[in-house]
Amino acid sequence: LIVSGVTAQDSVSLRKHYLNVYRQALSYNDANAAINALQNYVAVDNSMAYKDTLSMLYFNTKSFYSSLLLAEEVYKAVPGNVYAMERAAECYDQLGDPKTAVGLYEMVVPKTKNPYHFYKLGICQYQLKRMGECESSANKVLADTSAKNFGVLFTMADGSQQTVPVHAAAANLLGVLKMDAKNYAGAKTDFQMAIKLFPDFIGAKENLEVCEKNLKGEGKKSTKSPAKPKGK
């Protein structure tokens, strides 16, 4: 009994120590130290809440495989944690598996109805060439009046990135679908809408320029690739 009591006290002391290190690391903006502290913590206490936090830290540092393993463990143990499932979906997309990501997003969006999640689902559907489903997802984003409050990281053709409101990104996605079908007039309208929703939208402006050149019969002269949505 004495040995058992000492072991329990040591465990409590260790947990407090690792949490103190974790909080200190956050205060100094040291993500790696925070990750290390939480790894030590969950080795002592199999806490799903802290595993979820650790998954978020890995995701924020772009360690997508580590984030995925923890996120899957969390949502399987705690089925109500749809945000862990959504994080797993985003990790699969980042790791080049949009098919698995779609399956998870399709379980997430009926529960969250979050326009960001609908947009990410649409991006994965686009990568899989499921164009009709992609269009439906993008339209659901545009129909949601709260979409303007969500931002998404948009990757341009040259690899540069810009944060844009998700409803503007959805309008751009609709334009890309039409541009792929060579419906440049329809695509132009969508790109103009995207720019109206977010006047600084660089990718939509580049796409609009490509459309206008094609409408004028100058498409072959343009060497600039359209800014297509990517799973980033």
C-alpha cells in the first residue's frame, strides 16, 4: 500500500510538472517544447483531451502524419469529437489522400454544417474529379450567410498563399469548374463575384484575366496558368 501510494503521488507530480512545462512553452511560443511536454504527459495519463490538443499542435507545425494518428485515436474513442475527425480529414488531404478525406468530411458536414468544412469537402471532390458534388458543396458555402466569417488558406499556381474568406474561395471554385469545362463566360461571372466578395483576391484576379483572354481568342497567347484550388 505504501509503494502504491508513493507511485500515485509520483504520477500526480509528473503530470503537474509536464503541464507546467507545456504552459510555459506556450507562453514562449515554443511549439516543439509544448509538443514534447504533452508527449510526456500522455505517456503518464492516457487523456484523450490532451491527445486532441497534441494533435492540434502537430497540425499547426505541419506534422500531418503525427496529427492524423492522434486525431484518429481521439475521434474513435470519443465519437462526438467531430473536430478531431475533421482534422483527420484535412491531414489525409495534406498527405495526398483526398478519397479518404472525402469519406470523413461527408460524416463531418451534416453535424457541423460549417461552411469551411463544406469548402474543404469541395476541394477534395475537385481533386477526385467529382465535379457535380464539388459544385454542390461550393453552392452550400455561398448559401451560408456566416461563410464570410471564415477564412481559408488559398494556394496560387506559383505556390504563394493568401488567406481569403471562404465564400469568396467557393465562388472562385465554381469559376474553376466552369473554366475547366471551357465555359469562360460563366467562369468570368463567378470570378467577378469572388473579387466582389474579396477585392484583394489575387487568385481570382489571375483566373479572371485568363478567362478574358480566352473570351477574346487570346487564350493560346497566355503563358500564365490559372490559379486552381489546392488542398492546402
